[in-house]
Amino acid sequence: MQKVVKIPVRTLAEYVYKSGSIVSGFNSTSSFTEGSRIHREVQKTYNEQDQSEVYLKAEIEYENIHFMIEGRCDGLLENNGHMTIDEIKSTSLSLDEINEESNLAHWAQAECYAYMYMQDHELDCIDIQLTYVQKSSGEIKRFRKTRTTDEINEAMRYMLSMFAPYAKLRLEHEWKRNQSIKELAFPFPHYRKGQRQLAGSVYKTILEKKTIFASAPTGIGKTISTIFPAIKAIGEEHLGKIFYLTAKTTTRQTAEEAYSQLFSGGLQMKVVTITAKDKVCFTGQGICNKEHCEFADGYYDKINDATLDILQNENSLNRHCIDQYALKHKICPFEFSLDLAYSADTVICDYNYIFDPKVSLKRLFDEQKKATVLLVDEAHNLVDRGRDMYSSTLEKAPFLQLKREFNGKNENIHKISKLMNDYFIKVKKQAVSSKTIEFEEPLGEFDQLVSDFIELAEQELLSERSENPELLLETYFAAQNWQRISKLYDERFILYAEIQRNEVKIKQFCLDPSYLIKQAGKSFKARVFFSATLSPSGYYRDMLGGEEDDYVVRIPSPFSQEQTQVMVKPISTRFKDRENSIKPIVKTLVETIQTKPGNYLIFFPSYLYLNSVLEEWNLGNYGIPSIVQDTGMGDTEREAYLESFKPGRSDSLVGFAVLGGIFSEGVDLKGDRLNGVLIVGVGLPQIGFERDLIKRHFSSHGKNGYDYAYVYPGMNKVLQAGGRLIRSEKDTGTIILMDDRYLQSKYQFLLPDLWKSNRLK
């Protein structure tokens, strides 16, 4: 069978010719962007016989590989029968800093298009031209070369010779991978109740290129039930890639463990985990330039060898593995993981690499997306995460500081920072009697200032004189994000300013992220949103961009009602009654542990409430050990907290934690490690300005705004916390819901079936 490798022109050119160092968090081509608007402006100047955005392709045999190369040529220019390939690049750099050799990958792209055109039209020679456009001034600089057929053929053969080792490695791996998948068995002796139904639903969703919302109870084994059918779809060539998206480290580890079990069963796959930059940075500073970091120096000169090395030798490209190879090749581990994501069969990462416009993996081409499934774990978290991703804030303080820092140093940065600071002052003067101001429409003047700041900051950051000051870089990225979000701004957003003493912040707040979540995911072959608490399903389908014909599946719990004793303690935990609730909460906790000693978790809606009850608990001196979730706990502290829940302890233990926090979901305390869960309140988010904006928005669209803003997000936290208790068919325990609202029909309706036979305590 013919070995076929499809490759876009830009990918081939950059693989061979990309070079240099990581610069200040920019990628190596940051100074040269696609610049669609600028492309169109240049193309408008073409003569009538010239063509723009011309699709070209070529098929080339090289070392028993059939390469299919394709792309869109920016310009195909004709002058008296003589043809010129035009490659357009926009840049923030001064054109004085650009010469013919500034970026060899640009020439290589033009040479690829020249090869394709010459093959189709049997030409002896052709011109290739690079057109550089300075973004702020619109100034143009061009370089032109004439190339013969032999020269272009030689250029193509050289590029293929450099790319061939990687192509061969991928082809060999794909054959081994698919063979291993055909022989791969489910990694457990039998399916748990509901697992086969979930796995079958996921497989059908992939085959039919659909979206599914799957609510499957905690403990069923959702991770393996979604990964396994997706892997089988790859083996049958229905799928090319899997993205397993998570919100938290704990669920990422669960996915890694599932793949580890499959590796033990013979699976051959490349599985990369992307870990946050601040956690993996070797220097701990996160400053990405060759002056500060040897792992940024010459990164793009070393990345191809490092990639071949790790792919030849490893399957599980987790944090530890990537660190080892990054140290060996002296490259940045974070950027290495991002580059590996394009080669891997599965990528385990945070939601933001797909849904967040700031950090999404933009080199994924549409054709790759069409062969990729998104497995979105704990999908309930994506609603609020989506709001954060599609919101943007700018504050006054950084611009005031930049104005001072660059005075006499860079007059352009000083001046634009002063104008930004002045605008914030003008907004502050409008807020005579209020701490917030709502704007009815986008701020045109402000947006223009932000755009000017971005251009000037970019010039400074890319100039040779720049020391890449951290504040300027951070503010530049914040301004860039503002500009991105301003392009998405519509009726699903609100624009407001908040004033606190001398500080002013202006925010584009996303009220309803559903449309943007849908847009970010729509290019992919299939989308699987799953969670133990994707209920009510109508709310989550609405908020995650679902449509009427999407699949919805609700897997019944495999556990029996006898495993859980659920009780309601009808006290008021409303804000006005919290002081009076403290003693009854402590009394209930003590009585529960004394009646049935063991390990317990008690969850609170806030740290303030938790600490108030903890103070009363400590005063009682009950002789029961306790541990407390603290703000900003690191991985070591989290692990120590969970390790305290040991089976068969001689004494009892109570862990104080917050609803919606790190211990309320993705935590697996099986058997006697956990004997009971107490939940204080109904989990409602704190009443506040933004929550009320959400409430108002959905009420104005004919929905129950209070439920959308408060009740549904709150009860989801409750269900997640309660789900820590029963993790297997052998687990038993007690859940105590401490709030009189649990007796109301609305809240009873939102409880899982197994919790509905509750009684008063």
C-alpha cells in the first residue's frame, strides 16, 4: 500500500527553516504575522490579470513516500507572460531591520508555491517575491529572486530530505499504533453497569460526527469509557486525534492513569500532557529570552532533533518524560510540550488550549480538526471557565507605572501610556456616586488607544535595545487579549467600569459563553461533553452551545440506594442566619462522628464560613483530629491532605473544605478512606454585581435568570462534593445536607435519584 503524507506548505517550510530563540513569550514568527487585513490591502493593488489566494497542490514521490503538499498562494502575478509568486507578510518591526535573509522559511514557502505552479504549467523559470508590510505605517518592502526549474526542484528535494525522517517515523508509528489498537482489549475483566452504554454512545457520536452531552454518575469509570471507544475509532481510521480536555490536575492524572493501563495491554500511542508554564519552567521565572534562559536560546534550532528523539523512544509524553528530554536537548519544556501536541495521537490538557482565544493551539489546521474528537471531562466547569476565557479586563495602574518608567526612555511608550491613564481618569470622573458604570456600547476611543499601545509596545519588545521589561510584556498581553475579545463583543457581553479608590478597571464581561464555546468546537469531528453532574441537561446543553439534534444520554447509577444514607438537617445557612447556624453545624458534625466513627469531609460555601465554624469546633476540644483546606495549597500540601484519609484509622478524622474547591471534585477516596460527607448550604455563588448581570441577561431572554446565575451553578457544586463518597460497588456512607432549602421541591428535583429518599436528621 502506498505511504501517503499530507503536509501544508507552511508546515513544511517552517519545519525545515524555522530557527532562532524564543523571544519574550512570542513565538519565533511573532514579528511576522498572517495579517489578513493587510494581505487584502496589498492584493487590492494587483493588476486585473493577477490572482490572489490561489489554491495550489503537488504530489511528489520521495524515498517511497507519496507527499501531498498544498496551500494557498497569496499572489500569482503575471507580466507579459512572466509569472511571479508573491508571499505577503505583515510585521511590527521597522522595515530597516528586515533584509533578504531575515526569515528563510518565507522564501521556502514561496519556493513551494513556485514548484507547484511550474509543475502544472511546465515553466522554465519563475520569479518569487517577498512583500513585507509594516503594520502601523503601511510601508512596503519587497525582495525578488528569479528561479529556474532546476533550482526550484532542488529546493523542494532539500526540504523533503529534511522532513522525510519525521514523516517515516510518523508512518511507522501509525502502522504500529493501528495494529496495537486492533488487538487492544478493554483493560478490565468486565464493564461496570452503564460503562458499555457510555462507551457505545461515544463511539456512535464519533462515527456520526455529532455532539453528545453525557451525564454519567461518579464511580462508573467515565474516563476509560470515553477514551477506549475513541482509541478504537482511531484504529479503524474513523479518527486521527484525541483531545482529552480537563479543568483540574487531578482529572488530568486520571486520564494519564487510564492510558497507562492501556499501554500495559499493548497500546502503541503517543500521548502528550501539557502542563502549565509556571509549573514546568526550569528557571522558575517564566522569562522567555536567551539572555535570561538557556532553554530559550536557540530553541527552534534544536526542536526537530528533540522531537525525533522523544517520539522514537517514548509513548507516555507526560511532564516527567518531557522534562528529561528537554534537559537533554536544552530546550524549554513548556514550548516542547506544545510542539509535541501537533505530533501526538492524544493530547491531555486544560480546556483553554482549545477554547481560549489567548492560548489555543492555532497551528491545528481544519483538516486535522475534522479528524479530531474533543473529550471534555467535568464539562460543567466549562460554563464559568468559558466566561473567564471570553472576558477581558484592563486596569489603570500598569499604564500609570509604564508612563513613569518610560519617561525619557521611550517617548512613544510614555505618551501612549499617558493617554491610556488619562482615559481611565476620565472614566473615574464619570462615577460620581457609584462604584460601577455600565456602558451601552463599545468604547471606540479606548479601543483605538489599546490598538496603538499594542503596536508601540510590540515595536519596543522586538527591538534590539529592549530589555523586555516584565511589566510592559504583561500589559502588552493584557491589551492583546482586550483586542481579541473586542472583536467577539456582541449582545452576549456587557461592558462596565469598576472604581475602587484610585484604581479603575474596565471589563468586557461575557454573560453567555455558549455561542463562542460552540464556535471554538465546531471545526472538530465530534464533541463529547461528559460529567457526573451535567444536570439539568437542558441548562448545560444551552450553556455549552448545544443544539436540538445533539445527543443527550443519562447513565443510571450502578450503585444501590442502600449504599448511601442521605439526611437533611433543616437549618438556615442564608447569609443573615449564618451566625446562628454555627453551633448547630458543629453539634451535627460531632454527633455524626460519635454515632459512626470514621473519616468525614465537611464542605462550606466560603472560606469565611468555614473559618467561623472551625473556630467553634476548636473551642469544643472534642478530641477528633481535623485538617483544613487552605487558600493557595500547592501540590505537596494537597497530596498530604488527601493522604490523611487512611482506611482503618484508630481515630476519626474530619476534613474542612470549600464547595467548588480542589477537594470537591476529581478526588477518589475509596472504601474506608471516606465514611461521610456533610454539605453546608446549597452552594449558591455569592450574590454580587457580575452574578446579578448574568441573572438580568437570562431573565431578559425568557429564562429563569436566578436559576441560571445562582441555583444551577450552586447545586452542581453540591452534587460534586457529595459524589466523593460512593466510588465503587462496595463503598457505603452518609451524606448530610445542611440547609432547609433541601426540603423545597426545586432543590429536591435537582438531587440525584439515589439521594431523593432522604430523611430529616
